[in-house]
Amino acid sequence: MLAVELETLGAKGAHATDGGVAFEGKLDLAYTINLWSRLASRVLWQVGVGRYRDQQNIYDAALRLHWPQWFVVTNTLRVNVTAIRSPLTSLDFITLKIKDAVCDRFRTAVGERPSVDTAAPDVRIHAFLTADTCTFYLDTSGEALFKRGYRRDALEAPLRENLAAGLLQLAGWNAALPLVDPFCGSGTILIEAAMMACDMAPGFNRVFGFRRLSWFDAEAWGTAREDAARRAETGRASAALRLYGSDVSPPAITAARANVAALGLDPYIELRLADALTATAPAAEGLIITNPPYGVRLGADEDLPALYAAFADTLKRNFSGWRAFVLCGEMALMKAIRLAPSRKIPLYNGALECRLVEYRLVAGSNRKQSAASEVPVDGKMSKSTTRGQ
Ligand SMILES: C[S@@+](CC[C@H](N)C(=O)[O-])C[C@H]1O[C@@H](n2cnc3c(N)ncnc32)[C@H](O)[C@@H]1O
């Protein structure tokens, strides 16, 4: 999906690689992609690649690169190393070797070296090791792109913004479809939907790493932002959306309202304090895309299996004709939803492996038939529930 998105934004030859998508383009494509990609986590500019057998080879490869041509010595620096199948055991040590090589190159060129700042660096260097190759990148994004800059209030388990955008695209949502998120938390899924439908650039409210790189052209960047501002104005004027969010937690709804207001999206998203088990369909057809609580981060004291089972009953009772997509990080909990899934998509929310499970809610036809009370009676499903099973 990311490769397709990047091609749409003007990338050439986009194709999936280990942990990313590789593509080609002129450097100012970095403005467009950082500003407009809803799915990418970072946009890295490849500046060098070398074979290696040991740490010294990596130091030498990093020393050969023209770092002082790409950024000035007064910028602070951070080096990140990731590896797949590398024979080298200490990535921390490789990180230090690369940092030393960059600093040594600067010392030779300008007589000074940049300082390291791991918390808020001006410039980020990434190195990616395979079994015998080391590739170096300069990060054009800076902070990860899921940090859109609209979150006003950090709740406990918000979904990453680019994952929320991905869920919408996987589910095939478009602006003509009503969308309900009955466990909306800080509102990420609905906000991403509204931004997409209003043609608002996801990166409009943030700063990017490329502004520290030597090829940064403030005028070209200014033009890209002006274009984005115009598109958002037109998009918002013509958007007619049906987006509904609710959550049982008052702080969650307060946070969602603050986030929605920060983007001026109040006219497009209806938010309510309510229990998901009381949700009803606002139209005959539509999509539910939601991320109910799961034990990993939200505390295991609630009876989550009972909540999932009861939510399945609500879906079945009140949302026939709809499609529901439920994202969950615990397979045991998903089993409590006693409806037959039509699709299961593996995804990661950060490091946490999840599934996005689709249910087509057709009246009386998709209840799993594993209990006697669920066998259809007179052509209809029994009314008895599976709550607590
Ligand atoms: C994993 S979080 C959702 C995070 C959300 N997608 C976001 O991006 O912020 C689950 C949410 O479900 C809410 N919740 C728990 N039980 C609920 C219930 N019975 N009805 C409605 N919301 C509930 C919690 O308050 C929490 O905000």
C-alpha cells in the first residue's frame, strides 16, 4: 500500500524491501512525500552503500562519505543502526564507530566535529546492515511521520496515526461511507479519515529533518506548503462526511475533542461520551473501524473477554448491513467475538503484533455455530447472547 501511495506522489520504481519501500526521485520529492504520505514512517535519503566483514569496514565506509557537504558542523547528530542477519553482535558499538567516522570526516574537512544529541538531534543518520552490506541514509523526516503534530493530549494507548490511515485504506473506506469508531480514544481513526477526505496534508503542522540538509530550498518548500494550504481549503469546503466517535472515558473524549479542534475538524466529526455496547447505526450501511482495549497497555483488571463478546452482540443486533474492522493485539480476546471473520490482516502497532479482523454483518447469518443456543431457529438466529463466554 505504501509503494502505491508513493508512486501516486511521484516516486519512481517504488518496491517493497526489508522493512520499507525503496524508490527514486529528485530530492525535492522529499518535500512532497514528507508532507503528503499518510502511511510512511520516515523518508530516508540513501547517501552510501558498502560491503563489510567487520566493524572497521563499516567505519571506513562511513569515513568515505561526504558528510560535510550535506550538513554543517553546528548541527547536532544522532546515529541509528538496524540490522537483519548481520554477523556483528554489538549494534551499540557499530553506532559509535559510525559516529566517530562522521566526526573524523568533519574534523579533517573543517577542523571541528558535530556534537551528539540523542534526544532532539538536528540531523539523523541511519545505517542498515544486512549480512554483508551496510547502507547509509540521511533522514529527511526528523521525528517519525506518524507524529503529525495535532495530538494535544497523550492518552495511554493511542494508535499510531499512519497505522490508523492504513486501517482506513485496508478497509476500503471512502468519504461517501459513514464511519463509526465506538472505542475512539483520542479519535485517531476518525481524524485521519477526515484529513484524508478534506485533502489535508498530514505533515502540514510539523517540521522536518530536511530543513537541516544542504539542499534544502526554502522557496520550493514554501510553495509545497502553500499548495497544501490551498488544497485543504478547497477540500474542507466540499467535504460532506459522516464520522462518529464515542468512548466511555471522559478524559478520552476530552482528548479527542482537543485533537479534532486543533485541526478545525469539529464540523466533520461527531463525538459522544458513551458505552460501545449501546452504539447504534447512524445509517443503513457503513464501516466500523475500531481498536477496542486490550490487556497489554490498558491494565488487565477489566473483564475484556466479556466486553468483546458483548460488543459482538451489539454489532450483530444494531449494525446489520455494515462491515466491522476490529484491530486487536490479543488473539485470545478476538476469540470472544463469536462472529465469523471474513478477513484477517496481520499488522504491527509499533512493536506489537496485531490483527485487523473484518466481519460482514448480515442479519442472522454469520454467528459462529458452536453453541446450541446459536443454531438458527425458524430461519432466524436465536436471540440468546454469547456474553461472558
Ligand atoms: C486501545 S484504546 C483506543 C485508542 C484509539 N484508537 C486512539 O487512537 O486513541 C481503547 C479505548 O476504548 C475505551 N473503552 C473501554 N471500554 C469501553 C466501552 N465499554 N465503551 C466505549 N469505550 C470503551 C477506552 O477508554 C479507550 O479509550
